Amino acid sequence: MATTTILLREDIESVGGRGEIVKVKAGYARNFLLPQGLATLATKGNVKQIEQEREALLKRAAEERSTAEAQRTQMGDIQLKFERKAGEGGTLFGSVTSMDIAAALQEKGYEIDRRRIVLKDAIKETGDFTVKVKLHREVSLDVPVSVVAEGASVETVADKKAARTEKASPASAEEPAAERSETDAEDAA
């Protein structure tokens, strides 16, 4: 495979940080990094130009980090709650994705790009979750996310799960058979 040496203009998760000279596959550089303006070819002239800009880049990176840390402290007590249609077992008919979380954060006044929300898979069931939001490559925040069934509160969803657990367990031996049959008749009705 052919590789190309490039100079990164922006931080790229799996490749490197801004200002680094790295080798990547030629097609990745030619088809994605260069057209998007995320990198330039690492020629002698470009490297010299970046060396001159390095001080400004370091200052900019420090400002971005301090801004991200300030935003993290500001967002420290944020909690998100989503109501979605759900089946009886707590399984959602849809899902909660990073786009939904970004939209909820935007409603609360925080402009976060959905690609900075680290969500391995979409949330597909009710419950409480923790989602990581990368504000900067060195600064991240854990946001609590609660997903409840439409028209239900968090307590009722927990009560339903507890009730399902009770029904799954065998009836206690201390309960008389007559009371068990009355309870079963009530449950059936």
C-alpha cells in the first residue's frame, strides 16, 4: 500500500493531533484529508510555514482547552431525559442516538457537534445511562441520560421491572393456595 506523508491541520482521532507530521494511506489523504482541509502535504515549504505558525497554534490550542474546561464546569450538573414509545419489556420502538443527544443539548443552550458524543451503540431500552461528551481531545464530560417510556415516570418504569421480576419468581410457600388463586385471578383480570 502506498503511503503519503502529511501535515495535520486539525486533530483527527485515529491519526494524530494538529501540527503533527504523519504517514497515512495515499487514498485516505487524497480523498478525505486534503479535500476537507484537515491536512496538507508535508513538503519542506509547508513544514517551514507550520513551524512559524506553531506558536500561534499552541496558543490557540491552550485557549480551546481552557474554553472546554470552562464549558465542562458549566455543564457539570446537566441531565438529559428522553421520553420514547416503548414495549412492555422496556425495549424502545426507536432509539436514542447521538443526534438526539446533540439536539437536547442544543435546546439547553450548548452547541455540541454530534461527532463529539461518544455513544458506541444507540440506546434502545429504557433506563439510566451515562454518555461521554468530548469537549476537547483532553477534556470530556459524562452526561447522565434517562430514557423513560412515553407517559410514564422513572419510578413507574422501575416499578414495572420489579413487578416483572416478582411474577417470574415462584410463589412463596408461606402463601396459602386459596390466596394464591385469588391473586392470580386478579392479575388475569
